[in-house]
Amino acid sequence: MSSTPAQEQSEAHVSRSAEAAAIGLYVVVSAGLAYGVWQTLVKVTALFTG
Amino acid sequence: MLSFLDREHTVAPHRYNRWLIPPAALAVHLSIGQVYAFSVFKNPLVERFDTSLTPIGVIFSISIVMLGLSAAVLGTWVERSGPRKAMATAAVCWSTGFLVGALGIATGQLWLVYLGYGVIGGIGLGIGYISPVSTLIKWFPDRPGLATGLAIMGFGGGALVASPLSTALLGRFAADPQDALVPTWVTLGVLYAVMMLLGAWVVRVPAPDWKPEGWTPPTESRGMRTTNSVTASSAVRTPQFWLLWTVLFCNVTAGIGILEQASPMIQDFFGDVTPAAAAGYVGLLSLCNMIGRLLWSSTSDVIGRKMMYAVYLGVGAGLYLLTALGGTSSTFLFVAATGIIISFYGGGFATVPAYLKDLFGGLQVGAIHGRLLTAWSAAGIAGPLIVNAIADAQIARGQEGAALYGLSLRIMVGVLVVGFIANMLVKAVDSKHHAGEDAVSDDGTERAGSGQDAGDQDDDRESATARRAAGRSAEA
């Protein structure tokens, strides 16, 4: 059964929202990981300097 | 109302960019990876409940045991329900675990913390750990090692984020960390719920006929890589499953033995290492753990899963022996050798779903992976037990310093050799275990009586007939 133009438009909108959310999530998880790695590297310096 | 959580509502359009799926998996794994940073709360909890380290350590142990058990028991449900429903369930359990745990801390009821963070949170860990794995393998059939490495890297990275975050929250909410436990746990519970639910919203499964552009699926099995499928119930009856269980158990036992004792171990090996430097060493191991998950798992796509595990276990055994015999000679040698060992530990976790996919096919890989994770629970008990019991016995004999660990490091060499042999014995799965065309329905649900050993088929035939009849009446 083929979908109507209205259905296709709605699905495209949902798809675009999901893509935007996924990109936003990329930014959040990357920032979180960067924060964790940075904090860890600060501690690691004590291993070689302390 | 909750139908948007169903698998059929998560099917992506054909032109959907598959690189939008990993952040969903990472959001879940980064959240549940907090469990590796539980030690941040240990001392404040000891003070809050006016108890010793052992009853507080039980909280972590319960959660890891529940991780393995829930992944094993609920693996088939996760496969059937799809990633969105599974991730949302994991979010609810993990978040509720923090909130019930916070209630236990607020009311001084340690059993509520066991129930919350340990049992309920542990179930969230198990479901969350396996929920994105098979979805990623379906999106990246050409590079399954990279796909699972991306997700499972998040679990290793979760502690890197949670440890400084929790310390900052404990410092912000009160002057005394024990008074800041409740608001910190509530904050983390809400934060992780938001992150994981965002992941659940974003995740998509590929359409059944989707494949990466320019990639042609293999038409026949090559080596251990099968083009057939084995159902989860049949997989656990194969020697390959139990050989891989042994491989994972040995690799995790050896790695967790060092991870659990990292800080006191480096201070015992080298008397001039300060507690701050030891904390830096623990941080470095966490980084190696995270990087190893992505690096080695991706490498396995090139050199093959069996060869990769031969490196983890063979080179790992050599590095353990080097640490046992010459570890005290150089701090750099000790740090480098243990860092590589821990990267192999992480790599072992990340590579195993792809190994399972090679052997058993992709159809129920999440459910099979869930059952295999019981090896993690067993190793989580065995690894620290070996290292701690031997260190205690050596202390009782008047030993100190590096001598506390010499015997346990040699035992770990033996453990890794056992794993190496088990890996070498892994061969392609016998075709009698392969599921037939009609064995599994589109949603990954196993149909009875197929792909199972002959002795089980008679038992299942009757129930299969009854289920087909029930299905027809439901459709009607």
C-alpha cells in the first residue's frame, strides 16, 4: 500500500527532527567525553610530575 | 499510547544516514558506564551508614551480577522489542535505581540502596548494555567491529565523565560529601534519564532490505564468518558459545584483577608513588580501557576476530609475565605494560559481539550476547577474589610491596593461557545448529522447533502448533 503525500511529508518531518536530535546528541556526548578525557589527563599529569 | 516505542515505529527511511545511530548508543553506554565510577561514593557512603567498606562494596557487586543476569534473561526480549523500547526501559530502571538509592541514603536504609542501585539499576545496566549492539551490527554489516567498538567505548568512557562530575556535584551540594549524596544521586538519576531517553528517541533500525551503499552481502560462509543464523537457544548448546564464554571470562578476570587494585598496586610496586600520582595511574588505565574498545575492535574487522583474541590473550599473557618478573625495574615499563593489558581488557568486551555475529549470524546476536555476559559477572567475582585473597595471604606471611602481587600475576598468566587455548579451539558452527528460513520471524522472534537439536524438537512442536493457532486467531 503506497503512502499519501501528507503521510510522506509527515514522515520526512519526523525524519528531519530525528536527524537534528542525533546531531545534537553527537555534540552532547562528544562534549561529555572531552570533559571526561580532559579531567583524566589533568590527573594523569600527576603520575609523571608528582 | 506507548506504541512509538515499538520496533515497527523505529524503522528508518532508506536514505537515513547510519552515522546518526552511534550517538544514541553512546548516550546509553556513557550513562550506564557510571557504574565504573561507583568508588567515588564509597567513602561518603561508609560515613553516612557508619559501616565498613565491605557492605558498601556489595552495592557494586549486586549491580554487576544483575547486569549479567538481566542481560542473559532479558536478551531475547530486547531483541524482540527493538532498541527503542529496550533503551527506554533501561533509562527507567537506571534512573529509578538512583532515586530509590537516594531514598535509602536519606532514610538510612542500606537495603534500599541494595535494591535501588544494585538490583533495579543493575537490571538497567544489563538491558542498556545489550540494547544498541545488534542494531549497530545491522547498520554496519560491513564493519561490525567498528560499530560495537563505538557503542561499548561509551561504557568505558562513562566512568571518565561520571567520576569528575560526581566529585564536582558532591562538592557543590554540601561541605561534607556524605551530606551531598542524596541531591547528587537525584541529579544523576534525572540527568541519565534525559540522556538515555534522548538516545531512545534518536535510535532507528534499518529497513529489512537496507544495506550500505556499494556493499554486497557475502553469499556464502567464509571461514568462521557464517551467512546463516543460529537462534539464541541453539547457540547456548554449541561448543563455540562455551569456548567464547571461557575466552571472555579469562580476559575479564585478568583485566579486572589489575583494575580493581590499580591504585594500591602501583604504590606497593614503587614506594615513591604518591596517592595523587596513583590516581593519575587509575585515570590512565581508564583511558586505555576506553581507547582499546574502539581501536582493537576496529582492528578486528581487518585481521579477524580469532586473531584479535589471540593477541589479547597471548600478548596479554606475555605482558603479565613481564610485569611479574620485571615490573619493579621501571615505572614506565609497569605503566606501559598494564596500560596495554587494560586496553586488551576493553577490546575484549567490544570485539565479542562481532565475534558472535561471525559465528552465529546477526539475527539474534543481542540475545546471544546477553547470555554470554554471565561470563562478566563470574569474572567480576573471580578476578578481585584471586588478587585480594593472595595479597591478604602474603600480608599474613609478613610480605609487602610488589611481593603481594607476584603470585596473582603468575596465576593471571595461566588464566590467559587457558583463554588462548579456548580461542584456538573455536571453529565454525556446525550446520545442524543453523536456523531454517522459517525459524525466525521478521522481528527476530524465534519460532520453536527450528535450528535446535533433534531431542528438543518434539517438545517444541506441540507448543509451536498451539502458538500458530493463537497467532491466527489474534490476526483474525
